[in-house]
Amino acid sequence: MNKIAIFASGSGSNAENIVLYFRNKNIDIDFIFLTNNKNAFVLERAKKLNIKSYLFNKKELKEGIVNKILENFNPDLIVLAGFLLLVPESIISKYPNKIINIHPALLPKYGGKGMYGNNVHKAVLENKEKISGITIHYVNNEYDKGNIIFQKECPINDEDNVETLANKVHKLEYDYFPQTIEKLLNKI
């Protein structure tokens, strides 16, 4: 049975979508959710989905507490789904090419610290881009700089605003993130 550790800092809608994708396909995966935010709705989703969750702070991430959780779980893949902290080198070096992230834009544009969620969509619209989309990439020790695994575009119309663009990008995330994870697991 494959094991996936999902890190999320917020609502966890992508985390839940990933779990439901595999459950609906009757693919047996053992999941854990990890979050740095005690108010993150992903904790409620974990309860609803009957998935073990862990709450940690920045200090515990840096000092290796999260490393111990991961060592005990022994994941085949670590998925960042709306996780806003930089992953420490100690985790990256232990899981080479096993940590992936999804970004709500077509990297290398609109990446880096502070570029998440609506911040990205606002920047894309302000720069009058004609397309946006998603990028799924490996994680390294810089925000949004890891090798790209998959990208999917969506058009931007003159009528689009932050909310409508976010909805288009979320649809791509929900459709393609679980599929890409499945393909990566099939290569393990």
C-alpha cells in the first residue's frame, strides 16, 4: 500500500479532493495530513475523512519533529497542497524527488515567497496575462523553483476577476493534481 503525507496550511480542499479521488477509484492509499495552522480547516477534513492529522509549529518543523513524524509514517510521496512554509533541507534531502507542490500559475512566472492563492491571481490579472493555469513541481529549497512535472493552462477573458480566475485554476487543480499523483505513484 502506498503512503502519502499531505501538508496544508488552510482549508485543505485539495487534500480532501486527492483522498476522494483515490477512494473513488478503490486505490488503497494510507494518508496523513500535516498542518502548521491550528485554525486550518484541513484538520476538520481529516476528522471527516478519518485520516490521522498532525499539528506543528515552525520551530518544530525546523527542529526535526516533523522529520520524526515522516520517518515513522515512511511516505512514498509528500504532497504540498496549499502549504505556505518553506520545507527544510533536512526533509528535502531525505525524500529526493518525492516531495511535490502545486502552484496556481504557470511557473516560472508568479512564483516565490508570498505568491500564493489570490496574491498570484491578482498579479496575473494586473499584468494582463492572456493565460494562467497550474504548475505541479518537485520541491527544492527555494519557493517554486523545483523541476516542473506538469502544467495545464486556462484562458483569461477580459471579464475575469480574481474570483473567476481562482475558480478556473481550482478546477484545474482538482482535475489534474490527483491524476499527476497517481502517475508518480505508478513509477515508484
